[in-house]
Amino acid sequence: MPDGPIRVVHAEDSLLVQEGVARILATASDIELVGSAADLESLRTMVDHLRPDVVVTDIRMPPTETDEGIRFAVELNETHPEIGVVVLSQHLSKAHASLVFSEGARGRAYVLKDRIADPNELVKIVRTIADGESYIDLHILTAVVTGRREAESSGLNTLTPREQQVLALLANGHSNAAIAQSLDVTTRAVERHVGSIFAKLGLEDGQDVSRRVQATLIYQEGGGAT
């Protein structure tokens, strides 16, 4: 637990939700909201400059409104592993939950928004994450375990975190160019990831469109669909 107040950065593109979370956190004397971001780039900048103890982020933000919160949680494992992350989601996704905890559960939480209808619940979760512990809802834990068992037979569990990100965007209908822009990498890098995904999922050479459809179905069957 930090010596002083728990410094929190909140990421959410809805002003109404931003204000609601700010009011909830303001009820706790040991928590200080030091910044609010409305998109992924603003969140990255705030975290680099403010170095909060905990980031509370929605799962979807601009620019793509897909899985920015998840991708940022994965990024922090490498750039700022000491910063805790609470990911808020409207719906349960086994694939997203698995990514949040892909590098371990310490300092990580994946929370359904209806679980924080009680303001005290969010405050409790932030304190738990700031203390280096984890918060895993029983329903989420059950879904993750089930999803991992299903993934063992499909090859999904062999994908790297980056390949899982690419597959999630691919399954949502993004082109290679759109995926490259979303992940801030080259199109050639995305092509390599897609090729690796096809190979690991056992999809034989053929028409690319057909393999993309097959990969999407495997992703959804493995729990990727929300």
C-alpha cells in the first residue's frame, strides 16, 4: 500500500461516467483521483507523467472503441509493472479476462460494471489492487478456467499476448491496415502475426478470407465473443 493517498488515473470517454467515478473515489479519504483520460493516447501520457498507483479503465475507448483498456493493461506489464490496473467491462469476455491476467493476477482486476453499483465496492477494489493483490470475481474466474480448457484443443492458448490482440481485432472485422493503425505497428508486422495465428490454429493455406472467417469462429468458440 502506498505511504500516502492512493493516486488513481481514470480512463473513460463518457463524461457522465467520468463524473460518477470521480464522485465515488472522492468519498474515500485515502484515494486521490489525479487524472482523467478520454482516449488511449491521453491515458498513456498521463501514466508516464503522473505515475499513479492504480489505473481504472473502461475496456473500450477511442480510437477504435474495441479493447483499448485491455491492451493498455497488457502494455503496463512491460512498461510499468508496479502500477495496478482495474479494467471495467459491461460484459464478460473470457478472452479479455485471460489477457488481463496473462502475466499473473498480482495488481490486476477485471470487473463487471454491474458489480460496482455499490460505490463501496469500487473503493474496496482500488485499495485491494493498490496493495498488490488481485480481484477476480467468481463468475469471471469460472469463465476463464472454462475458456482455457476449451482453448487447449483449438490452439488459442499457444498465442502470444500480441497475437491474441491481433486475433481479437481480426475477429471484430478489422483489416490488416486497421489493426496496424490500432496497435501502432507496421502492416507487415500484422501480416506476420496473422500468419503465425493461422499456423498455430492449424488453418491450412488457402484463401485468406476463408482462414480469417475460420479464425474468427475459433476465437468466438474459445470465449472471445462478448
